Amino acid sequence: LTGLNYQGIELGSSQDVSEMEYLHIDYWTMNSTLLNIYLISPGPVENNSNLIVPTQGWSSLDIPLSTFGDVDLTDIFQLKFDGNGTIFMDNIYFFKESMNNGTEPDVAAPEPTLIQENVISLFSEVYTNVPVDSWRTDWSAASLEDVTIDNNATKKYSSLDFVGIETTTNQIDASAMTHFHIDVWSSDFTFFAVKLVDFGADGAYGGGDDVEHQIEFDTPAQGQWISYDIPLSDFTGLTTRNHMAQYILVGRPTGASTVYVDNVYFHN
């Protein structure tokens, strides 16, 4: 903002920020001696916060929304700045401090919206699930705990190297399906992979007609739910899908990652 007197910012639509706690702003100036920031709600009702204006380097400020008095925080439609001089601004946003320690999700995975008829579900509260023999085979290198996140059943794998999930007794015919879906959350993984294994026409492990393929994800996002919806055509080594029996999840750092899992299913 050059030669600032006042400057209004019209939001594209009214914003409800009543659940937020702070307004953040980064700013830089060499010659300003005055800068105020206003929140404006219909009426109009406006109130301001006076910012300390240094003249050396960038400043970051988190302004408590309680500072803005009578402004209706459920209906913010404008921001306004007034002052003087030339001011550079960046990173203007509302936020609240999380009560979460950052090592586990505080919200459930996104709820699937596909209809049951198009889904073969292994694990989801939204669908009827097929029988699963084990969510942690005895040859796995991981710990399993059934937990509840935001009132939603979730699988928690700790000390994860790899974990095997099996439907060997009731193998899944996924030949009519087009995608494999899984939601995962981790605060510490740096790599994640999914391997699918089909036992072939004989329906037995090691019968000579088993096929498998692993899909890998490097540097997945941490601290948020990731919805992997993977085309089965990407599993190029999985040349048959009539006797799906094993689903192997891999995490790194090896033996040191924790991964939460929900909504595991095939769909078309």
C-alpha cells in the first residue's frame, strides 16, 4: 500500500469467523508511523486495532478477535486499513489455537459419499463391511489399536514398518471395481505405500498364480487426512482382481511412524 490514507478490502462473500480466535498479519514498512486494521460487519459496524509500526524488518502480529468489540464475527464482509506511508502486507488470515498436541487427528476422516451399491467396503462406518480376517497379521511389523476419533471408529498403526490386512477366508472379487480408496493421517510419516495382493484362481497363497502391485507415495502431507482414491489400473502388476486377499500398508521412517486409517474400500 503506497501513500496510505485508507484502503478497503471487499471479501468475495461474508465470512463467519466466530469460531476463530485471532487475526494474523505480517507487515513491513520503512516510513509509516500509523497503521490501523478494521473488521467490518453489516450496519456497518466496525472496530479497529492499532498496530505498532516498526521500521526495521517484517513484523508478525496475532490480534485477538476480542479486540474488535461490537463487530459481528459471524458476518465479516470487509477489512479496512488506514494510516500513512508505504506498507507491505502478507499472510492475512483468521485462526484459532488447536487444543490438539499435533500427534493425533482431532477430526474424523472425511465421510464417503458413494452409494453402497458401488462399494465393497473393508472398513467404514458409512457402509456395510465385508468380513476381514485380520487387520494386523502375525507377520506384520506394527502395533494396532482400535481408537475413536471424533466419535468415529479408526485404526491406529504405531511403530509401523509394514502391516498386513487379510481377507483370505472370504476373498473379494474386485473385478468390477475401478478404484481402491483409503484415508490416512499421520504426524510423522515421510513415506506411505499400499500393496494389493490377489491369490489367483486357486485362491491360495503361493499357488503360482498370485499377483501383486505396490503404489508408493513419497513425502505425504503430515497432520491432515489424506484421501487416496487410487485407480486400480495403476496397480499394473495386479493382472487379476477376482481373489483379493491381502492389503499391505507400509510406512517410513521404518518402525517409527504412526498412521491412522479409515474408509478402506473398493468402488466403481
